[in-house]
Amino acid sequence: MSAHQYDEGHTVAGWTGFGIATVGTAVAGLGVCLVSGVLIVGGLAVVGVSVLVTWALHLSGWGKPPGRRPREEWEMRVRDSGAREGHEECVGCRIAGRRRERPSATAVGAEAGAGATAGAEAGAGMEAGAGARVAAEPIAAESSG
């Protein structure tokens, strides 16, 4: 049995990024103590590099998707098999252009047996069945003249 009961997200991408960011903040902190602008900027640049390294490792499968993983994927040495296609709710995957297609709101509503209201184009929304996700659209306020 595992020592912990929860998926804490221990991944190669996470720990590598954390390590590089720790070095960067230490260098920036040293720059603050020594009043050295070069060290402060250099430390912040290292922190920026840590973000890029973590992102690259995530995209190559050494990170984890958003949310909980199955228990057999909790170990740090397990690669994420879904990274190439992209994760549905992942900002990093969206930025990289890897977006897993989600069913549209109308397709979800039709599959759930719910009908769309007539005012859907006017921003009134639609009725959806249980468990369906519907994208919220902002409704513009009308100004009185």
C-alpha cells in the first residue's frame, strides 16, 4: 500500500520545475540582500526558465493532467499517456495547440434528451440534461437612451 492516500501530483515535471524555481528564487533573494540588480534579474530569469522547462516536460508526458489520476498512475516514474493529444481542461495544452475536442453544448444537450430553447442565439442559453456542460456567454447590457 502506498504511503499516501491522495494523488499529490508528484511528477518529474513538477519536481524539476520546483527545483529550478527554488534556485532562481535563491539567486533573486541573494540579489536583494546584496542590492544587485543583475542577480535579481538573473534569478527571475531562472524562475521563467523553470516555467518553460515544466511546461515542456508536461507536454512530453512527464506531468499530469488536471484533476485526480487513477491510483496506478500516482508513481513519479509513470508517464502520462494522454499528453500527446492534450488534456481537456489544461491551459498548458491549449497554449501549445493540443486541444482534445469536447462535444459541443448542442450535441451534449441532444444526447441528454434536452431541447434547446428558441432564444439560444440571443444569448438566452439552452436547457441541458444532467451532467452536461454548457459554455456561459456574457449578455450585453442594453443602454437606455
